[in-house]
Amino acid sequence: MESSLERFRRERERLNAVVHEQGTRTTARFFNLDGAAYREGALPAATKELLGLVASLVLRCEDCIRYHLIRCVEEGHSRQALVEAMDVALVVGGSILIPHLRRAHADLAELLGEAGAEPRP
């Protein structure tokens, strides 16, 4: 059975293809800028992904939270580092983040393959 994170990845790729096919030159430029912002530079890509996760939580963008959480795990961040980063977002963003924080913790458990982790719908 496909996990919710696998479905998310597949659907994100499909929709990105639609955007690239139907978008304008401006759309392509923005997507290029977005990709460039997360490449290695003065800050390592792993740090940039962590920053993206915190910003996404504060902005309450569910797709962005999932994407950056996946990327942070791929970049090798530990559970503890991710939990501390999510705590920073909670302090900055306040209690309105709690529903997003719940889902992020569930996704993190799934990503790390933890026993008892229930994939979310």
C-alpha cells in the first residue's frame, strides 16, 4: 500500500509537470529561483531546508511543510534537530501552528519508519 508521503511526492511531481507545461516564462523563472535558493552556498543545502521547514510551518503551508520535512530527512537531519526546529516555528508562529505541528510529527514518524507510526490520510 502506498503511504501518504509517497502519494504526496507522486502528486507533487504530477502537478509540477502540469505547471511547467502550462506556465509562462515567469513561472519557469520563479521555479528556477526557488531551486537555486536551496542549493549549496554560504549555507549548506541541509541548513536551507531546515530554514524552509521553519518558514513553512510559520506560514502554515501544508504542502511546503511536507516537502521540506522530506528534504530535511533526506539531507540527514536527526529527529532531535527537526523537533527543535519545529519548536522554533511554534514559538515564532504561536498556537495556531499546533494542527500543522501534529501532522508534521506524524509525517516525521512515518519518514523515520518508527514503530507504531500511522500514515496520515
